[in-house]
Amino acid sequence: MPFGPRLDRPSAVGDEGRPRETSLGIAAATVVGLALATGFVVGQPTFLTGLGLVAGLATAGVALLDRDALGEKVVGHLLFLPGATLLGLLVALTPGNPFLVGGYALALLGTAAAWADIGDDDTLESALSQGILSYVFGLVWLFGAGIALGAGFLGWRLVDSTVATEDPTVAAVGFLLVLGAVLGAVRLSLEGLPVVQLTPRPRRDAVRARLERGERALSLLAAVAVSVGLVSLIFTTTDSPAVALVPGATPVVRRLASAPVVGPLLAVGGLALLSAGVAVAGRQVTQRYGERRTKTVAAGVAGGGYLVVLLLGVLPAAAGFLVFSPLPVFGGVLLAPLALLVAVGAALVAVRIGLFPDRAGGPALAAAGLVLAAVGADSMGLAAPLVFATVAGALVVWDAGSFGLGLAAELGHRPETRRLELYHGVFAVGIGAVAVLGATALYAVRTSAGTGGHTLAMTAAVVGTLVLGALLRG
């Protein structure tokens, strides 16, 4: 990114890394300037540059996924997959020419990728593998949340029917099931609570033995309570008074199945599970991991973050669509990240087979995006000088980026090369400006003479002029 701390590690001599700052700044200024000019012409001055913010967040996420710390990886997940998915959705849903919007989105994405130095195949492979892992964990969290909500709804119905019923048999069955669930929750929480670890060392063996006996007792009591409750369900399907036949049992059952008793029981079970969850999460966060386990834990935490974003951000924003068409909303939520991962995989294949340059992926993507934007601008019938300038800008971006990349490989990032980069950048921009003025003049002469003209032909003239200028400079 042009501002803030560097997300890449500055390379030594012989390692290309990212292009030098001044050259990359010239390329970035070219892309942003053309995006602003095009947005002004089409009546949306800041929309195209607004895509740059989302692109910057996504590329920052890819760069952070390449770090080793757990927190940085989690933040990288939360920026990469949601940010890149949002960028794709914005491009797909924006009205207008898809080549124009998509081209500028690619140009801004390539510029941000060059600043973050994430255009090589190793970084793309890491982002793809970790993105797939976090997506799988997100599905696990989603289905787990669905199961938890279903269980919670059934539990609430059970508690409500237990407290509100007038039939003592139904109340007794409900109380037994609630008691079994609470005992099971307490037993489960003992697995996560650091009871033995917090005990003084000389007493740990005794506490461990007592804890094991307590766990066995809780397991037995929970199994008995649930089993008796389930077996007793048969009495609710018959006309037998069941509990009412036992003298004095009805008032006892009514008292046990009342809200003052059931409420504290549920609170005990909930607090036990919450305490165990906090203890387990604290241990997971503070432990030191190997590389593979760090990636797994970060993806798991990020999957939970995706669920929070879905529940608090996506679903409230799409509430109106959910009422009439829930399937497209959920289908888009599930399929859009998959489409993004497929696109990242295709980019990785393109780099691996040499279709796209490895270390120069950012400048190359930015230049290719500007070419697509020029095609879109031409098909929309925008002013010919803007089309010419966009094509020329593509070559300026590639030329400046490749020049800065060569300096990084030959000199590293420490020597002062700003004057040399500025000289080269001004020369490249000057050649582009002269080519655009010449092509515009030729286009004006042809149209004023009544012979017509075509923007694509003028674009070819710009390309030829810039290539000629590059050859003369070389």
C-alpha cells in the first residue's frame, strides 16, 4: 500500500521483491489518475477509486497470510476472503460496461498487489491453500451454528413445556431431560477447565483422582436422568396418570419443574460451558504452534469470524431479499467465495506455466487491467483521447514497474535511486503523452475530413508509437 508500514520484507540485492517506491508510485498515480478521469467522464468520479479500497484490503490480507504470527494470519483471513469476494461482487453487480469496471478493478488490484509484493507463485499458493481451509472451517461453523440453534430451540420448547404444563407426568419427564442436559454440560466443561493445573503441585494427584471420580458420577447421573426421561415418554402417550398415582409426588414435581428451579439449573450449565470455552480459547491463543498448526488454528478462528460477518453484516443488509428469495442469498454467500478461490487458482496456474510473470505479477496485472478498461471505454463510445490515454497508461505502468523491479534486483532497496526513477518515469510519461496527442490529432483530422475513424485503429497507433519510443530509448 502507498501509505503505512510495508507488508513485504525488503529484499536484498539479487532478490527482486517489489519494484522501488518511486517507480511504483508513478505507476500507482497513473492508474488512480486514469480511474478518476474515467469516473468523472461517466458521472461517477469516486466509484472506480472506491474499488481500490476493497482491493487494497484484499491484497493486505494475502500479504498477512504469509506471516508467521497467529494474530496476523487471522487478520489476513478476515481481510482476504471477504474483501476479495466483495470486490468480485461489486464488479459483477455494477451496472455499465463489464470490461471498463472489471479492467479498472484489475488495475487497482494489480497496483495494490505490487505494493504488497504478493505477485509470486509461492504467495498465491499459500493464499489459495489457507483460503480453502478457512472456507471449510466457515462451513463447519455455519453448520455447527445451525445445529446449535436447532438444539437451542428444542431445548427452549422443552423448558417452556416443562414449566407451563399442568400434567405432572410431562413436567417430570421435562425436568429429567433438563437435569440430564445440565449434568452433561457440567461433565463436558470439566474437560476444558484447568482444575488440575491450578492446584498446587503436591495435591495434583489427589485432585486428579477426585476429578475422575466426579466425572464418572456426573456421566452416570446424566445418562440415568436422560434414559429415565426418555423411557417415561411412553406415559405421555397413554391415559395413565403415572406420577399422579404416587402419593405426594405431584406437588414435588410441580416445585422441581418450576421456573425458580429450572432457571438456575440452566444458568449453571450455561456458565460451565462458557467457562470451559473461555479456558480452551485462552490456551489456544497463548500456545506456541508449529507452522502447520498455526495455519489450522488461524483458519478455524477466521471461520468463526466469517460467521459473525454473515450474521451481523450480510444477513441484515440482505434482509429484504431473504423474505422473498432466501435461496439466491445463501447461494451467493456460499458460492461467491468458491468462485474467488477458483480465480486465485487460475492465477496460480497462469504464473506456474509462464503465462503471467512471476515476480512482476502486480505491474503486469495493472497494465492488463488498463488495456481491458480501454476496450470497455471504446465500446461505450467514450472520448477517443481517454481511450488513447488508457492504453498509453497501461504501457507506462508496465514500463515503470519493470524498471523499478530491475533496480530492486540489481541494487536492493537501500540505495537512493529516486532521481534515476523520476527521470525514467518522466521520460515514459512524456512519450505516452506525445503519442496520445499525436493519435488524437490524427483522429481529429480523419473525422473532420468526413472519412470516419475507429478508436481501435487509433489505439493500435498509440501502441505502435509507444513501442517505437521504447525501442528508441533502449
